[in-house]
Amino acid sequence: MSAAAAARAPERSLAALRRVRVGSTNPPKLQAVVDAFAELAPGAEVEGVAVPSGVPEQPVGFAEIVAGARGRARAAFASGACDLAVGYEDGLVEIPGTPERWFNVGCAAVVDVSREGLGFSSGFAYPPACAERAVAERAPIGELFDALWRAHRREERRGGPSALSEGNVGKLTLGALPRADYARHAVLSALVSFLHPDLYRARGEKP
């Protein structure tokens, strides 16, 4: 643990965590959670479980994105003994007046018996050719993006879908921002109310 981390240790409420469940078996999503908890709860075991999101396969709009993350987190928490559970969902959000129009935003939800936290990733624009089709057909944008990328970059399929490796954001940033790092920011942001429970309301607590 770094000196700065040690100085902050009395404020943290996650060091005692032993088991964290993630509502996905997607490797980059799991790695995002592992990396987020590496310093905050170094003794925690992170386990992925396959659970439904409860939203369309291609979420559109913040309401569906948040519902998907919450659905995954709650299903993971209910699936077996754990101290805390995480759900993560990507989706498309429309930003009118921009050439690209559709932007990807990821949401992380973290839950335990009394608290829920939400956090969001940064946003990036998808190429209109695949984004508009994904919205119109409610088709998973990952497959549409991979096909577009191969066609325009003359890249052969290697190692399966990009969503299971560097992610679409990893390809678009030429490897500078792989998907696991992109999602990690959302997970860390979702943890702020767990790190400072005296400053935030518990689930169901009235103002």
C-alpha cells in the first residue's frame, strides 16, 4: 500500500471486504472490477456470474443503461454469499446537434444490503454507420462495430469479438484506453458513497 493510501486508510470502509460478485463473466468487465478494488479492498475475491440485465440487448438512453447496471448488480448480489456486488452496462445516448449523434456511456452499479452507488464512464462517439443501425434495429453495437472496423481497416477477425478484449473504445483510441480501464472509472465512481457513508444516504433513507 502506498503512503498516500495508508494515510487515507481510516476513512475507507471497504478494506474488510472478502467477496465481491460481478453480474457478468465478460473478461474486461471483471478486470475493471478487480483493478478498481485492488487498492481499496486488496483482500477481496472478485467472482463473475452470468445474470440477466433485464434490459434490451442494446440499451438506448440513460434509463435503460442504469436499469441494466442495477439489474446485473442486484441479480449478482442475490446469486450467492457476497459482501457487495457490481453490475456494469454500456449503452447509447443521443447528443443532438453533433455530427456523430450517438455516444457510448457506461454505468456501474454497486450494491450491498443497505446501499447502492452509481457511477459513469466517460463518453465516446461511435461511427454513425454502426450506431444508427444499432439504435434502429436494437442490434448489439459490438458486432456491428467489428464488421465496420474490419471493412474499413482491412483487419481480419482475430481472437473473437473486441468486446471480450480491448473493446471498441480500445480500438478507436488505438489501444490508449482499453475497455477494462474505461469501465474501471465507472466502478470507482460508483464506490464513493461506500467510501464515505457518512456523507451519503443509504438506500431508502429519506432526505
